[in-house]
Amino acid sequence: MYLLVTRPKHDSVTHYLYYWAGLLVDEAKKKGLRVIDLEKTKATKKKLESYLKKQQPDTLIFNGHGSPDCITGHNNETLIEANGNAEILKDKVVYMRSCESGKVLGPISIKHGAKAFIGYDEPYQFWTQEDAIREPLKDPLAKPFLTTSNQIGISLIKGKTPKEAHADSVAVYKKEIARLLQSDAENTFLVMALMWNMQHQVCLAQK
Amino acid sequence: METEVITEDIINLVIARLKTIPENARLSVGNSEQMQVADIIDQVRNQTEIGKQVIETQLFFLRSLSNLPS
């Protein structure tokens, strides 16, 4: 596997995604995989297109804001657009941790030849704790959300198929939800948004 | 997202549930910055796009109660 990760860090949402996606970069490097890390200001359309053209990574993990037809990078610059440059996803396995890109951009990328697309067909949500922003990896409210979505990347890094990675993630969601529903559990309110994300996580693949 | 009539009863139910969430919790949804519970309640009351999203999430959970993992 040759992995490319985008992880901008320009606002409070991308701040969290940046650190949690960093765990995937670390894991891939630990496994000896080649990794292109488009972090912070490097998460631009120009750099992305250049790396995809010249180095041809096969697995792409995007973190950032999105909409039904696009995924963005640093300062919300559009990186990939359904009616723009979606053909650059041809032959790639793609995971987009962003809002709604599974609604239009996902199916369009499959139409353009992407091997698989995992994303969300509604807004992706997560809770955080006010005083934990300096240490996002230790935030007890964010952890259930970003552990469940990180599982996709971890499973892909382990060499599993996109469908298996999606299934592994759903299994972790169910485990987290069951844990939070126990009578002595704290922060049961997290279950609602976890169930939402789980239900709206889509895995599309070539037939 | 499903389109449905959002009655005053539904809004009150959602707000009552939101009031049980700790004050130091922040929600990230859509392309907004992280929001405090009080801000979320305002969004629900005013039925903004984010408010409707929060309502839909709560209703989705309530409808799913019979299928929860155990």
C-alpha cells in the first residue's frame, strides 16, 4: 500500500481531525508503508494533484470539511469536486472523513473508476470537551467518534479490503454504543451522534 | 435528510434532551465551528439548518431505540 493522507488544521474541527489522522500516519509508518502526509498548509489542490500524478499512491484518506459534491483542505480550499477533478480518484481506494461527500462525490468517484469510496452521506458529527482542545487525543467526548472512524484507516493499513474496513468500523461503533448505554456509563448522550454517523457511513465499490 | 413537519412538541422534546448534556460539551456538525449546548438550543428553536440537523439526529435515535446494540 502507498498511502496519502490530507489533514488540514485551520479551525477547531480540523484541529481534532489533524491529530486523530496523525495516528493513522504513525501507524502506516510503523508498518513500513510509504506515506504522503499532506498536513496543515500542505493540504492544497495543487499539491494533491501533483502527488497523485507523479507518485500514484493507491489509498487516499481525506480529513476536512466537505459537502455532497466536494472535499476541502487547508482553509477550506476545494481539493476534489464531483463535477471538476473527480477522475483523479480513478483506481484509488478512498476514505473521506468529512460531511456528506458520500452523497454525490462518492458515487461520482466510483463512476470515474475509483476502486472504492467510504464516506458519509449526511453531515458527520462529533462532540468535544471544552477544556480538552489542547489534547484532542485525550478528549473523552471526541474519542468514541474518532476511534470508530479511525478504524477504517487502521483496517486499510492492515491490508483489509474497503468492505472489511467499513465492517470493522461498524463493529467498533456497535461496541462503543453498547458501552455507552450501560447503566453506569457516563456521557450517554454521545450515542445519538454515534448512531447517526454509523448509519450514514457508506461504502461504495466497483461491481 | 428526511423532510417532515417539525411540531412545537418535537422542538420541546429535543430541547429538553439537549438540556441534559454537560455545559462543557461542544458539538461539531456540518461546516460550523464547535457549538455550545446553549447555541445548539437556539439553533433548534430557530429551526436553522443546523437546528434541523440536530432534531433529525435526536429523532433518528428515538426511532432506533428498538434496534440498539446490546
